[in-house]
Amino acid sequence: MRKPKIRELREAIKSMISKPYTTKFPYEEHIPFEKFRGKPVFNPEKCVGCGACSIVCPAGAIQLEDRVDEKNFMGTRKLTHYSGICIFCGQCEANCIADNQGIKLSKEFDLAYFHQGQDSHFVEQELLICRSCGRIIGAKKHLIWAIKKIGHLSFAQGILLNINQELLTVYSGISERKIEKPFRYTDIFKVICPQCRRETLILDEKIKP
Ligand code: SF4
Ligand code: SF4
């Protein structure tokens, strides 16, 4: 038999006198170590509904679903996380545009469930809908996020200007009714998508003397 090396002997003695690495879970509470990557959890206050986490997730564990009520120009974006599919890589948190706070890996590791569907949780954000064609412009909180990023430059863009005015409680363009075609050139300042905005610009060009 090969004689144990000094280093191995030292390790064996050390392990005999030190505490075990394993814990007594589930008989005793287990506290994960500091950098443990557990279930990612949404923070509805911080999330702006951009959908970046859903795009970067390599496992497809974050589903994005947009629901639009075209009649009332209302919509919601629902992001659902499925921990049964998640591989806990942390890409969602690393790429979250809301300072990595919209979704964060928690210390939750005990993810066994009795029924399918219990492994999911979601966050919902309001969508801004074009008042003319009913297309989705984006998540309202995402647009407010953009306003904060670019500051006063946001006053140069129709939709952002409109949201700015609403935030300043100067004017509530968001609650406007349907904008009918043909557009008037002043419609450029209303809640319309880039495609409809382009049409208003062309009209503006046309009516110039
Ligand atoms: S931790 Fe990785 S696999 Fe899990 S939701 Fe985030 S990006 Fe997807
Ligand atoms: S803000 Fe973060 S958590 Fe929310 S949708 Fe965007 S990337 Fe995902």
C-alpha cells in the first residue's frame, strides 16, 4: 500500500477535528453561503417592464406576454419566471436595466412543489398603446426610465414629451380618446406609435406653404 503523503495526512487530521461541511437540512434550517445563487425574484417596484431579462435568459425561463385591450387603448406586460426551467446563471439580474434591481437572485433553494405552475411567479407593468392604430409603444415605466436617462433631451420627442407633461401634471394626454385618420399635424404631440408619427410628419411637410 502506498504511504499517504504528508499533505493528505494533514487534510485527514484537519477534517477529523473540524466541523462537517454538510448541514442537517431538512431537520435543521439551512442558511446558504454568501454568494449562493437561488431563485430569481422580481421586484415590482423596481422593474420597468423592458423585457431584457426575458431576451437574455439562456434557458427560456422568463416568459413575456403582452395583453392589449385595443378598444380601450389599455394593455399590460406580464413577465413570468419559471424556477423549474431556470438554471440560476444570473444573466437576468446582470442585464436588468433597472440597476440590476428589477430581478434578483435570492437565497431560496428549496424549490420542490406538488403541482405544476407553483414554480412560477410574475410581475405586471402597464403598456402604452398607440391611440391611432392600437400598436404597443412600450411599457410606461420603461419610457419614464428613458426620460430620466436622457433628461431635458426627452422634451424633443413626442411620446416622451407627452409623458413628461403628465408627470408634471400639466396635461393628461394619456387619457385621450382614439385619434382618427387623416391625422392633423398637431397629432404629433399625442400618444401615437413611431409609424403613425411618421405619417403626421409627412402630413406636416405636405401642408407647409
Ligand atoms: S438565472 Fe439564468 S436561467 Fe434563471 S431566469 Fe435568470 S437568466 Fe434565466
Ligand atoms: S427592468 Fe429588469 S426585471 Fe424588469 S423587465 Fe427589464 S430586465 Fe426584466
